[in-house]
Amino acid sequence: MKLLLENWRQYLNENEGERFYHFSNKSFDKFSLDNASDSAIWGKGVYLSDNPDDLSGWGKEGSRRGFLYEVEIETEPDNIIDITQRIPPETYEKIEQHIGRHLADITKEDGIFPFNALDRKYGSVASAMREMGFEVLKHPSPGAHKGNHYLVANPSVINILKVEEINETPT
């Protein structure tokens, strides 16, 4: 396995963002799906940001108590779906094989990325990614958030670099 940080920027044409962040109210030594929410937007996975100040949707602003994880991701570029860029034809071909439908049908129904088709067949995008062998989905941050967000469907590719306990009193 090659270190994602050595290859990902070239694959995604990025010049920064070698660290990723996750906020949790629980302390742990290894990421797993055991504590991941089944009700997350794209299914059970680990949700990261490349901006540590952009984790408000995951509890940081609400409770101000918990653990800020600084991590890196180790995977092959072919295991990443980047929907902030044009998706390569080989990724669509892999999705078509698993869904059992042609890309034209998927595009007409779901737009650029076939979220609905994946949800219907696999129950969630995260489950579909695991079934197809993809480990990371890079997507734009929602609303006014900064940076990019990441769904990691296979938590074993996450290496914890640093954990900071946040214990602030709300104002």
C-alpha cells in the first residue's frame, strides 16, 4: 500500500491538505465502524474534514467537549472517489458493473454521481463503496463550511497522528 499523502495530491490536483480531522465525544485508539452512525447522510463510515475548524456538524460547536483527531489516510488512488473533480471513466465502469446498469441510465436518473442508485441497491453509499472496493469519498463541504469533507468507508486506512481533548465551557 502506498501512502495516500504521497499520491493523493497528484491524483486530486491539490497542493495542500495532507492532514484530516475528526471530532468525537469518545476516546479511542483505532477507528472502526462499531460506533459509526447508521443514520449519517451517506451511511455508516468515518466522516473527516481537511479543516479542523469545520467540524461543527459533528458536535464540536454544540458540546465543546470531546476529542479532536488529526489523522492521515493510507490507500491507493484507485480506491478514492473524488466528486469535487470529474470522475474518471474507470470509476464509472466499476460502478456500472456493480449496479448492473449503463452509465446513461444512471446519469439520467441521478445526475453526475449515482447516489440514489447506490442507496437503492446497497442501502447506502458507504455500503456500496465497501462492496465495490472504494475506501474514500471526497466531497465538497456543505453550506458555508470550508475545505472538503471525506467519507471513509474502510476505517482501517485511517492512521491517528494526534488526539486533542477539547473541554471548553460553552459561553
